[in-house]
Amino acid sequence: MKTFLFLSSTFLLLALIGKQTAAQDSISFPNRKLYIAIMVSPDLGYLDASSIEQFKIDCTAGINVGYQLKESIAIETGLLYYDKGYSTGWDEYYYFDPLDAPNVPPYNTYTPNTTIPDYYKVNYHFKYIGIPVNAIYQSGKLKWKFVANFGGSVDFLISTKYAFILEFENGNKEKVTAKPAGDYNPINVSLFAGIGVAYKLTKFSSISMIPTYNYGLLKIDDSNNPLRLQNTGLKVKYSYAIK
């Protein structure tokens, strides 16, 4: 959340600074205010950014319609697809022989072999369809321009699953996927912010690359643990003016 507040404050500060140059720094497509944007972002998903072992590779993709309010400011909305989640990180695989259950503690006491895994981790996947509202600010006199974005989305959960990954002594790995037990909240609300660069390709098209942080405001379930999804990624967006 601190990262999100920092990016939001930076966005507002740069927008105020940019007022002095907005008249000279036209980012609008000549005589066209309406545009379509296609976006994809490889992400790292996590619950706690302090543990790199909890990172999981996520992705975001979508299509937006944008409208330029001023020469340096635009708003967008559309549809986004999220594959969010997190990883438990690698841990020792605990087990016991059912025949020795009364006497054997639940951890490794066996002769090593390749039929019982040594380590495991669980990757959780939460797939959403989101409806975003996004504010864009750009500034710059050349083809390369500074760009910042700030917004939020209402996200609807469409599926959940987890991947249980086992690692054996010989280095082999196995993966089993299944649907998690329990109920997850069907709706979430995300806030996102990012700062990057944009490049004008032609008179009516541009491409931007924006490192973006996304924070889930709501818990993913009703448990006592405050499990809120977060991800950080590189948003790559292609925009084309249509009217």
C-alpha cells in the first residue's frame, strides 16, 4: 500500500509540474480525440513483497477506449483480464507413514528415494474480468514522452485454482492442479498507478511502457487473515486514434 501511495503522490506532483508545458507538449492525435488501446502486462503477483519466494508470474491483458480531455490528459475505460495470485514458496515436504502414525512425527524420517518429494510449493491463481477507469497524463516535446497513469477497476472473479508443485531428490518435478476448497469473494476492487514512457509511432498511433503497481483493496475471502492480492508489472500498450 505504501508503494501505491508513493506512485499516486508522484503522479499528482508531475501533473502539476506539467501544467507549465502542457500547451507546448501536445500528445493528442491531430484532429482526433477518441482512440483504442490494446494492453498486455507480464506481472509478479504476491501477498507480501518482502519475500521473493512468494512471487508468482501473473498476467494482465485488455482493450480500452480512451478520450483526450486536454492535450496532455486522457481518460480510459474498457475490459481487462487478470490472472492474479501468489505462491507459498518452497518448503520441506512433511509426511508420515500411516503405520507408524502414533510414534512418528510428521517430518522426514525415511531413507531418501525418488518416490517421495523433498520439497513443495503451491501457486494460487485467481482469474478476474475487470472494468477499469484510468487517468493518463503525458508530457514531452519530442516523440519520446513521459507518461503516468492512475486509476482503479471493479473486478469479477471468474475462476480459481491452485497448482501443487512437488520436487524430488533427483531434481524431477510434478505438478497437480485442483480447485481450492472454500469460498472466495466474487468481487474485488483494485487501485493501480504507474510511471513510464511513450513513443509516438505515427501521426495516429503510439506505444507506451509503464511499470505499474496494482493493489487489491478487498480481501479475497472472509477468513481472519487479510489476504489482499498485489502485483507489479510492465504495462505495454498500443494506442490508435479512430476519431
